[in-house]
Amino acid sequence: MPFTSLGLSPALAQAASDQGYLAPTAVQSAAVPAVLQGHDVLATAQTGSGKTAAYCLPLLQQWLAGRQAAPRQAQTLILLPTRELAAQVGDALRQLSQGLPRRPKVAVVFGGVSINPQMMALRGGADIVAATPGRLLDLLAHNALRLSAVDTLVLDEADRLLDLGFADELSRVLALLPPYRQNLLFSATFPPAVHALAERLLNQPQRIDIAPGDTAAPDIRQRVIEVDAGRRTMLLRHLLQTHGWDRALVFVASRHNADRVAGKLQAAGVRAAALHGDCSQGQRGQVLADLKSGRLQVLVATDVAARGIDIARLPVVINYDLPRSPVDYTHRIGRTGRAGAGGEAVSFVSADCAAHFQLIEKRQRLRLPRERIPGFEPVVAAIPAPGAAADNGGVKGKRKSKKDKLREAAAQAQAEQG
Ligand code: AMP
């Protein structure tokens, strides 16, 4: 199906094809006409589904047909959970508007960098502002921007916005917007908090549900490798050598681990770097550029730092430490297999986190086969569940929790396999 059949003008269809998009993804096919018709939209779309272009293309078309921003005013406001995502949306807008008869003024604002250049950039107003909520409020407090002319609001990765504790900031921003506007809400998952937000915000929205299998990135091979915690770095090096991955994103649970694992890889001659919340904006930009260009092979990152990053042709994501939640798992693995390219997501599971991984599988309605790599077979047995009926007959008065039962099941499954 060509992009023009979605109602996009030849100029915007050309912009999509200039990006190498051969055909619309599922979320684009559904969202573009709905946005162009002026509907509010409530879309479930995973990262990697092409959701950014699904709203950027029609927004650019609407802007081309309409007026330009007045000083210190924004017309379209896009709220995003992280600076990386904000920067990426800014890039997408700039790229998609390259060949247009005129280009919108796009302002990207996020915290962690000096506010002054952002204030300067907003002086003449901005047609489209892509912002993280905290910095947006700072700019409003400095009178650098007014929201009274916003006619379109986009909440992208709404679940992350709420997960990251932006609920208050969001409410404060929403209170400053004019009542009549078009609202688009995109979210990978729909926990009750996102439902409540959607109810409050959207006016008879068109509901778009893109099943993960319909996304542009269905082809992620998920693998689970059992390994002792102390041998994960060795296994990582082994996999890098044997799989020929030219770049890899490795997730760890803490800043300390990011530095430690990256340091060990460097010491072993691997081109690796760490990415975490202590990195300056400049460092983040640099390591991402280095990974994209191939100067780096491995980026060892924490969840917060890696959220929203888009690395083209990333063949593999490795969960060195497991994510805390199933939602984080979805986000992590969505960094590979972007827009139709295949990818692998490998999770290292050691005895102490086997039960936790089972919980993730349960929520994802998955059951993945456990692999063992010759030479790296685990020797540490699963930790017995606290209060489990051991030889002593169990602890009197303590009922097994659901987690305890899962831990036991995991230990038993492991014993059977081994
Ligand atoms: P997103 O889900 O917006 O993060 O997009 C993920 C990736 O898909 C980005 O690298 C986009 O450039 C790419 N993409 C978006 N739309 C298409 C399309 N129609 N065909 C191929 N790739 C696309």
C-alpha cells in the first residue's frame, strides 16, 4: 500500500520514501488517516513499530496546510519520557521535512543540559516542540514559552512517562493547554494508570491496537541462556566472538555494573563503553554515535540511559542483568529488530534470578527454552525458596507466597534439566 493512499500528500509520501520506507507499517496505516481526519488517537504500539513516523508524517502535513507559530508560542507539543527519545523525535521531524516546500521550526527541549540555548531557540516560537515534562515546566516558569496556542498534543510512550514518575508534571502541563485540541496518545502497554490518563485526556479517540506481531519489528528471536552469575562476562565475550555481532547493546542493573562490565570488556580488548545516568549529555551522544558508526562494538547500559535510543541495525540485545519488570523487558528487546530487520534478544539467567525470569515469561505469556553453552554450564543450583518445605518440614506458620512457589518450580525445572 503506498503512503499516498493514507491521505498523505505527494510531498510527505516522498519524505517517507526518502527515508527508505517502502510501505507503511501497521501503526502508520491506522494512525495516519485518523490523525489527518482530526481524530484523537489512542494507539497501542511497541517501540520499533514505526510509531514516530505514524504521528510525525500527518502532523507535518497538517502544519504545511496551516499557520506558523507566533513568538514564544508552540503549536504542536510532543511530550516524551527521555531526552534520547525527544532528540530522536526531533531528528525524525527534521529528516522527514527535508524535502518539503517549507520546514517547520522544531524545538527539542530536555533537562540535563543548559536551559539558556533552549530559551533562545524558543524566542521566535516553535511550530513543533518535543519536550520532556520537567524541562518544559522549567521553560514555562522562565516565560520562555506559552502553551495557549497548542492545537495538537502528542504523548509518546505514555506508559514510560508515568513509570518514570512524571504524573504530576503531566497534570501541570495539561492544565496549561487550551481545552480544544487534538490529542494523540501512544503507549506500548496499557496499565490502569495509562487508561485513566487516556480517559481524562482523549475525546472519542480512534482506538488503534497493533499486536506485537503486526509491528515493523516482529522478528526478534528471544533466547535464554543459563549461566552462573560469576561467568557472565566470559560468556558475553564468547558469544561476541562466536556470533559475529558487529554491535551489541548489553543491559545491566546499575551504573556500577555498567562501568564494571564495560571495563572488563575493554581489558579483554573489546571496543566497549558504558552508558548510564552519570554520563553527561555529551558523553551519551558520543557513545551512541560511536556505536552507530561501528567505532564501538558493545554498549553496556542501564535502563534509564538506554530508554528510547534507536540504533539502526542493532543485531542483538543482551540482558546481562535481568530487567526489573516485564515492561522493561519489552522495551529492552525492542531496541533490536527495529522496523523489520531481524534481531536477537539474549537473557542471561543464573540460579538467583531464575524465578524472576519465570515471572517475566508469565506476564509476557511466553515460555522460552533454556540453553546452555558448552563450557559455560551452570554449577550453582537454584537458591531454595525461603520457607519451602525442606527436610525440616517447612517453617511453621509461614505460608508459601506465589513467588516462593515459582522459585521452587524453577529450581525443580532446573534440576530436571540438569
Ligand atoms: P519507531 O517505532 O518510531 O521507534 O521506529 C523504529 C524504526 O523504524 C526507525 O528507525 C524508523 O526510521 C523505522 N521506520 C519507521 N517507519 C518505517 C517504514 N514504514 N518502513 C521501514 N522502516 C520504518
